[in-house]
Amino acid sequence: MSTNMQFKGYALIDPSKWTDLQVREFKPKNFQPDDVEIAITHCGVCGSDVHTLTQGWGESKLPLVVGHEIVGTVTRVGENVKDFKPGDRAGVGAQRGSCMSCRACKDGYENYCPNGIETYNSEYPDGVVAQGGYSTGIRAHQQFVFPIPDEIESRDVASMLCAGLTVYSPLKTHGCGPGKKVGIMGIGGLGHYAILWAKAMGAEVHALTHDQGKIDDIKKMGADHVINTEKKDFWKDYPQTLDILLSTRDVHGEKMPLGDWLSMLYVHGRFITVGLPDTDDPLPGIHAMKFAANGCMIGGSKIGSKQDCLEMLELARSKKIKPWIEEMPMKKAGTALQNVKDNKVRYRYVLTQDLV
Ligand SMILES: [Zn+2]
Ligand SMILES: [Zn+2]
């Protein structure tokens, strides 16, 4: 296997033209004994890519290659790496490094490490900028590299590594399973995975959507109930119903009736948001009374740990779960990104390698 990969990718040069990505070479991270190098074959298109490229989460580094749903073939492994060898299929999600020594890292919560290194738009301590997966290759610490089960195709697994994991982790953490009623709000890339996983985990699933054009799809994904959020005071039909309400919405707005939504939660039910809107779009104010009525809780979640990811992949393998995706060549990333921003994707784009 070649170890002299040429690293280049579709990079943001000018944020005012955020869909006009240009091919640029970049410097990969310095290869360390715990690193795995991967020649990328597929990369999913995540809402994070849009928020980053449009500068919605703040000024990004430039030039910048985004993409953090990465799958490919291992080309090189460091001397400490035992679980991968050249030729294996492997993937990287939204995180590529952490301190490996803090309490969170030691407890298997490396996704919450305060010094975690995100897959793109972050920087290694030596100053090398982390570039993402709309590119030829990536190097990452083995803890953040995932083995791909033989039964799952690369095109299918790519978007599991951020979108899938981001919803799998909170579903597991908050007890999704048989006998539980789970609400999924916002049926896009993340929400569609949340329906697939929650059903596979044995829960009764309520999908909440404002888009009536998605109802047939949602039922095919396996949701038991569809709640139309366009209906006035829709929450009043579901008092104290849900054990978990998982929101993937990445736009909030002052008028979002969060307090009313909480009335749908059963006693000690949890509202968990995994959608991360632009920095100028906080959650709305909420009165303490809204928590008292059912003793409910509000929280968040950040991607998932390696353990979560391995479990998720095993669930997908054993239950033969396939995501709803559309493939495009990597050079069409701009079109895919614009469609994600315009909410036209059904339900995830996966870019295929076209740089050689
Ligand atoms: Zn993502
Ligand atoms: Zn740490």
C-alpha cells in the first residue's frame, strides 16, 4: 500500500462563495505512532459543514476542507496500532483526537474531552490545521478510527459516523428501548437515523414533522406515529406521553414553544437537543413552571464515543439497517451543500471520491 499519499481536497477559499469549493493541496497532520491513515472513498455531507462554511458558527480557518463522515481504505498504520492494517476499510466521524488523559477520556467519554480535536476547522498543538473528508485522505488517532463491518457498504456507513452516531448516543444514554415512547423532532439526516435506530432498539416511535411531504417516507422508515407540528397546539394531543423527545432541529427562533413541547414528556422525561443552530439562535426563554409539571429535564449530546459507535455499527449490521442516502461525486459538493441548506435532501448526501 502506498504511503506517499497526496493530500488534497475541495476547500473553502472565500466564505462569500461558500458553495464554490476549490481543489487545494494541504498538509496532513504529522504521522504519529497511534495514527491510522485512510485513503477516502466516501464522505457524507453534514449540516455542520454548512454551518461552518457559511461562518454561522463563527469565522472558520481558511482554506478549509470540511467533511466528517469519512470512509475509506487504510493505507498506513503507526507502530502502536493493532486493530487496523493497510487494506482494511475504516471510517472517521466528527472527532479525530482528544487528550486521552482527562477524566472524560478515561471514562470512555472521549467525545466530551475538553481538549478534543474536531475532524476539521480545529488545530493540532503543533499548529497543523485539521482538514476534513471532502479530500483524498485523512490521518487520525486510532481511538477515533472505526472498523467497518463487512456486511455494511461504504456508501451506507459514511453518514452513520456523524449523523447516525449523534442520535444513537443520546438514545442509548437516555434509555431508548422496549416499553419506551420516543419522539423524534425534525426528520432530516439525523432524524431519519433516529427513527431507524429507535425502532431497532425496540421503542415506540413518534416522528414530529412540519413537512407533510415526508409522511410516507417516515412511515416506511418505521415510525409508529406521525405528529404534524403545523397543527395548532399539537402538543395538547400528547400530554405526558414521551419518555424522550429528541430534537434534531438546527434552527430555533424566539417563538419556538419549547415550554409547551415539554408538556409532551412523561414524568422525568427528557428533551434532548442534538441540533446546533447558528451562534445567534439560542433556545428561547422558559419558565421554571414548565419543568415542574412533569419533573422533566432538558439536555444535549455531542456525537458519541467509540464504544457507542461500535454498538451502533453492530446494530446496523445485525438488523440490516440501511440509511436513506443519495450519492454524488465529490466535485458536486457545492450542489449537495446548497440542497442541505435548503432542506431538499432526502435524507443524506454521500460524496464519492473523484480526486486522484
Ligand atoms: Zn456532522
Ligand atoms: Zn480528554
